[in-house]
Amino acid sequence: MYSRILVPVDLNNADKLSKALSLAGRTAQADSAEVLYVDVVDAVPTMSARTEGDRMEVRLKDFVADQAKQYDIKANDHVALRGDLHLNVGADIIKAAKEADCDLIVMASHMPGLKDHIFSSNAGYVASHAPMTVYVVR
């Protein structure tokens, strides 16, 4: 049913991703699909940001290798640089999914709070604007 699945990950909050990771892994197994794990980082042109970006890339590669082994799936990683610090990160997730020709996005969400009623959540933005299927997992 699906051939390429994009999963946005924030490795600083990996403990909140377990349900979304499980769904993506099981779906990829069932469909023999590839999973692309994407971490969206700020594109700040400083030396410390470059060092942090390199460190995050290594962490993401290790994370993806663990997911591939755990679910016995084909998996890749991608670090996406935010196009505009003032825009919703959801736009960068959608852009990465389009560029990678993904037909499904699986992303974690949280219980909505007051801020989410004023500003759109990342998951809400992606679900509303992505041209492909989106599963939002709480």
C-alpha cells in the first residue's frame, strides 16, 4: 500500500515518539516500504551550529540503524535545514516528504494545549497541508 514513509523525529524528545515509531515500523514491515527518518534543524550559520549539526547527524544515523534493526526494515536518515525560522516546521516536513517522494507521513503529536488553539501545531499543519496521507499518533 505504501512505498516510502517519512517519520519526523526530534531526538531530544525521542521518548515521546514510541507509538509513531511503532506504527511506522509495523507499516513498513507489512508493505515492504522504506522509512525515511527526518530531523528538522535550524539553519543558523555559526560554528557551534555546524558542530551541533554534525553531532545530530551522527545521533540520527545511530537512531535509524536501531530502528531498521528493530523492525527489520529498509531505513534512511535525512537532516532537513529549516527554510525560515519564522515558519511552522510543518512546511519543512512536507517539503522533505515531497522531495523524497513519500506517500505517507507518520508523526507523533501531543495533547493540545492553549497554545495549540491559537497557533497550529506542527502535526496539525502537516495533516492540513500535505498532499500525501498523514497519520498523526498521540
